[in-house]
Amino acid sequence: MGLNGFAGQAYLNICKRILGEHVPLMNLDSGQNLWSKITCFLKRA
């Protein structure tokens, strides 16, 4: 799996914040509809 994608990036951001680094909040509103998300997921597989 690795740290690719939103979950991995969020995890890294949390770690950086715990260590005292200033990390801006992620924009979770990607504007993608369900079909776009499915297509993107299938391209990664």
C-alpha cells in the first residue's frame, strides 16, 4: 500500500504536527464525483 493518497498524506501531516512542524490543513474537497474516484482507483491498480 504505502503512504500514497489522502490517508497516507494525512498520516504524515499528523506526524509532522506532533513533531512541532507547521503543516497546513489538507483540502479534502477534491471536487471529484463518484465515477472519477472509481476511475482513478482503477488506474492505480
